[in-house]
Amino acid sequence: MRWERGHVTEAFTPDFYLPDLNLYVELTTLKSSLTAEKNRKMRLLKELYPEVNVIMLKKRDYLRLLAKYGYGPLSPDQVPDIDRVLITATKLQQRVGELGAQISRDYAGKEPVLIGVLRGVICFISDLMRHISVPSAVDLMAISSYEGNGAGAVRILKDIDENIKGRDVLLVEDIVDTGMTLNHVIDYLQTKRPASIRVCTLLDKRARRIVNVPLDYVAFEIPDEFVVGYGLDFHQRFRNLPFIAVLKHELLP
């Protein structure tokens, strides 16, 4: 950045280079003296080399990035209604990959139909299907739970489009708690006479189980907490979080 008689007297080496973005990243702290010096170097760098893409991230910037992807504590100004991260984005993707490989082995030589129950399953089934190597079809159904005949019942809002008669069905769920809704869905799909039905769920909240439904593939067993993220919501919020988090108890009815 500065030279005297052909020798470099001042240089600036950013902390990271992201080749896919052609972007240099410099991290800084809250110490004002260091921040001021780095700001000066950043200005000089951009004057000398305007074609170079470089940004400086302060502490709050990279803490926000870490929190977004499930690492470290979430501060109130980032997601104020979240109590804590339960399953990080990295653990989610790793486990989904493992499930996809297991399903591929179990269905070798077959062509399963993946059926997801909207809307909480959208992230899970989208990632899962990309890790399944055997030929497979995908369909979606929407349901609504209500009180009927003294017990929880299910109304089909959107039926599947695929004909599953004689085919192997893999029912993909976001979360199973009491098991009552899942039990109704399985009974309904059985009326379409598939060759088999297996269940794959992202989350198993076994502490709330009432009906003993078979779960063939479980990504994570979780405690009795209200969770959001990775497709799961609270009043349509938090579906876009890339991790699973526990909602603050005071928000619940």
C-alpha cells in the first residue's frame, strides 16, 4: 500500500478470501484504536485498487452471521423471541444426509413415493429428497386437525395427486408428538392400498406420545419444548430459520 525506494513499507492482508464470491473479508473488534486504523487502510486500499472487492465485518456483524446459522447465543436484537438454538444448521444437514443414505439402501431396487404433510415439512423433504439416490416420486398433502367424536380428527385439505396403489410410500413428517394426527394420516393412506407405508420424521417429541405409531426413520428426538425453524412456525413466523430453536415460553398461550 506504500513504497519507499522500491521497498514495501505498508501492507494490508485481509483475514479471508472467498474465491466463489471473489471477496476479501477483514474482521475487526470493538477496540476503537484498531477499528480506526483498519478503516484508514480500507479507504486507502479502495483508492489504490478500486477493482478489489473487500468488506470489513465488525464484531456484531459476524456474531449475527454465527447466530443466523445456529452457532453461539442469539442476542435479543437478532431474534428476540427465540430462547436458544436446539439443533444447529450443520447438524441438521449432516443428519438429513445420513437419513437419505439409509433410505437409499433400504429402498434399493424400489421406487418409493415420498409424501410430505404441509407446511412444516417443506425444508426437510426438500433436503431429504436430494440425498436419496434411488428413483422416487414426491407428492404433498395438506391437512387440518379438529375435534370430532370426542377425539382429535383430521380433515384432508389437499389430497395427494399420485396413484399410490401397489407402491411403496415414505410418509415424511416435520414433527411427531402425540401421534394422533399421524395415525389418522396413515389410516387414510392405507385406504389407497399402497404396497407399504413407512414414516420418516425430522423430530420426535416422544414425551407427548399418546398413540404408539411406528417411526421407521427419526432424525432427532427432542424434549417437550415448542420448537421453530427449518420449516416449523409459530403463527407463520420463523419457518425460514436454518436451524431448530426453542421458542420463549412466555409467548405461548
